[in-house]
Amino acid sequence: MSSAEKLITDAETLLKPYVVGAFSRTSVGVEAVVKREDLPPAVKALIDARWGYLSAITGLDHPWPKTAKPASKPPEAQAEPTGPTEDRLEALYQFASGAVIATLRVSVAYHDATLPTVCPIIPSATLYERELQEMFGITVQGTPETRRLLLPDDWPENVYPLRKAFKGLA
Amino acid sequence: MDTQQEPRKTFVVPIGPQHPALKEPGHFEITVEGEIVTAATMRLGYVHRGIEKGVEGQNWAQAMYMLERICGICSHVHATAYALGVEALAGVQVPPRAQAIRVLVAELERVHSHLLWLGVAAHEGGFDTLFMYSWRDRELIMDVLEGLTGNRVNYSCNVLGGVKFDVDQTQADAIRSAIDLLEPRTHHYMKVVTTDETLIGRTRQVGTVTAEEAARLGAVGPVARASGVPRDVRVDAPYAAYPTFPVKAVTATAGDLEAKFIVRLEELFESYRVIREILDNLPPGELSVRVKPRIPAGETVSRVEAPRGELFYYLRSAGGPNPDRVKVRTPSLCNWGTILATAAGHKLADVPMLIAGIDPCFSCNDRLVTINRRGDAETWTWARLRQYGIEYYR
């Protein structure tokens, strides 16, 4: 078994109790969907086993109905637990170990856009969580610092620049 | 509420965000008790230009030129990370000669960046002679990069599917002779930073980050490697031509500022070796392949080793002519955590060196306002804080 293959198998074993559905292989590793309440224990499982480090938290916006053509429907549309029939936001927690990236995908609806913090497990995640809050409007509950990190002081409340609907300030 | 009976023992020292002499602004609030730092927080975003959003309105080829402008020091690695990701999504094979030229430029960029850092760090430590020498030598590499690419800053070396220019014999010789000059100079700098008493006083056992902390805080690049955490994307997940021209990860164990000097200087030797090896063994062949303007739907992660550490790109295509999402996580963001965590317990005078130690892509600090307990404020310039640090250790 190659070292990359072993890392993937290890990650799958650690994350197995928390994932919804099956793991899927990506060009750079493995990914799986988790429910938001399972996010901290899943992260803790990886960190406690010293499986790599949190490389990034990537936010995605999936407005509904999708404006893209049906032919170009992105692959994870089927993977989302409840089906994307409403405006949803997604956060990808990307962990790196050697050549492998293990991605945890968490999806939340616009009207309930909250995620639990992972800072008690990974203190340095605070910067990533603050970025996610400001750019996508996902409230990260329990994150230690909620002051603005990137947007200017006079940026209006409840305007999230990386959402697809944002086309610039009036 | 603070009690009126007991005088406050701590001051908050806000540093930044603006200074015209430095490249990028950042804001730090350093809490001090007397001379000793007890806590540190920061604020970023003063040069946040919304590039991730901006590229969503560009086509795949245009986006690369915008992304290359994220950083003025390591522009090439941004374009390379992006190009490698797009090529993976498009399923094209880039010719080996193009990949080798990408690595060649990446290593030249690392040399210029590390020499730039050496100068900045020496300057913050009050050692301006070393600053001037290292920046003089850096010009050799800047000339080489300009001769090769036509530019000193945004080299614009990549196209989607390859590179724009070839390396001819004259250029190869120019690079070799620059490296031949730099190598003995680098040996000299190594001797200076490990033997000069004054500099050692500012670096040895200052800002120590243990391997455990560095790993836990997610440090990357030279900051992690100086603490003995062997994270190097070139080694862990070789990309472009690194499988053909492997590098070894340079590590140290001390984790202090001195180790950060040693690791970066050692990396220069490794870069010199790889640059020579590429020039001697440049694979023949084409410089680029065609990439269609529409990229098939999908998503990928592309990682490269920037001079400051792992640069992370997440790319997502909806099958259209422009990117659906580009996420960029630069290495400085990972390394800030090590300063915020280790500043406590250090002297205020060490803060400029601690900040310089991670080679932040360079967040600057301008006015420094000290607010004493009577509420009257005094404003310091960055120059004064730096001078204060130097005087303190005189």
C-alpha cells in the first residue's frame, strides 16, 4: 500500500463514525459529507490521531434555483444530504497530510447559517472562521473572536461579498 | 469595569495599520505589562482587494493575471498554483520542458524572496550592513529574472498549459554566473548570522516555537521547518517538475529566530543546486499545450510551496468560461498564529523581530500609540519602535 493510500485509509477509518453516505475519492485525496453537529468530533478525531493539519476552510455559495445550465450541474449536488432545493452555503474543511487532502463538507441553509467552532481543537482556525463569517455570513458559534478581520469598519451589516448574489456595494 | 482604587497594570499598544515605507498594512494590539507582552491580537484586510470575488467575473485565462497580482514578492507561485489546478481540471498534460521552466523561475523567486527577507530581518534587528549587502546581492537575481521574463515583479511566466518563454544558452549562462557569485556570499551570511554576537542577542532563544506548537498551530514553510516540522509541499506532494528534480526539506530543531535564519539560508543552497540541475538537464520539447476556454465542471485543490510555505488554491468549475470559485489561502495566514501564540512573555522590543521572523508578506506597522493609565496618548512611528528595540539591546 502506498503512503498516500494508507493516509486515505487512515482518514476514512477515523472519520467513519461521523460521515453521511460514502467517502468519495478526489484527485488529491478523499472527501465526505458530515452533519454540522458532527463536525467538531470529526475534526477532533483527525487532530487527536495527528492526521495532518487544517490547511484551509473554503466557503461555497449554492443559491437555488441554480442559474447554471443543467448540463454543468456540479458533482456534489447529489452528495448533499437534504438535496439542494433551497439557498445553501457550504464549508469545506480541508486537512492536509503529506500528499493527501481530506475534505469534510458541511452544508447549511441560508436561514439557518450557523456552524460550530473548531477553535477549542485547533486554536489557529480562528482566522479561517472569521473569514468564513465575514465573506459568507455563516455564523460560527463559539468562535473566540468575532470582530471584523478583513472587511472595513464601515462595511454594511449582513452583506457578504463572496455570496453569488453580491454584485458590489450600491 | 476597572476598579478606580487599583491602578491598571497593563497597556494595550496598538501597532499599525499604515506606514508608507512598508509594503502591506496590518494592525496589532499588543497588551503589555511594563516591558513584557502578555497578549497579542491582530486585524488584517487593509489591502484586501476582493480578488477571489473578482476572478469569478474573469475568464479562466484572465483570472491568472489577476491572481498573479495577489503578491508582489511571490507572484509566480500564485500563477503556478492556479495554472496547475486548471490544468488538472482540464485534464491536459503540460510538456516537461514547461514544468522545468516553472520550477526554475519558482526557485529563482525563492532566492530573491529569502534574500529580501534576510535584509528586512537584519534591518529590524538594527543590522543595516547585512541588510544592504543582502539586498545588493538580491539584485543579481532580480537582473536574472528580468532578463529571463522581462519583468522584475510579475514575471508572467505561465500560460494555461505551459510557459511563455524558453531559456536559451546565454540566459542559462547568466543564471549560472549569478548563482556562482551568490553561493559564497550566502556562506558568508550563514557565518554572520550564526556567529555575530549582536545579531545572536536578538535571535537566539527569542520567539521559540516548539515542534509541538508549530504542528498544532498549523505553521507552514520555513517557520514550521525551523521548529523541526518537515512540511514542504515540494517534498510531500511534488508538483510541476519537482518529481524529476527533487529537493530535500531543510529543517532545524531550535525553533527560535536564529533557526529561521539558518533554515532560510540553507534553503538558498538547496535552491542553487536545483537551479543548476535544471539548467544542465532541461528537458527538450514544446513549451505549452492548448487548453480550451471552457473548463469541465469539477473541483480540485492545488498546493505549491511558496517561499513562505504552503500556498493553497481551491478551484471549482461549473463547466463555464469562468471560474465558479477560487479560494486562496496564503502561507502568511497560517504563520500569524505562531506570533500571536508566542508573543506573550517576550519584551515589547522583540515584537518587530518576531513579526519579521515569519516573513509576513509584509504586514506593516506604522503609528504606535501608547496609552497610559491617565488616558493621554503618545504616538510612536514604526521607526521609533524599531529604534526603541535597537536601543533596548544596545
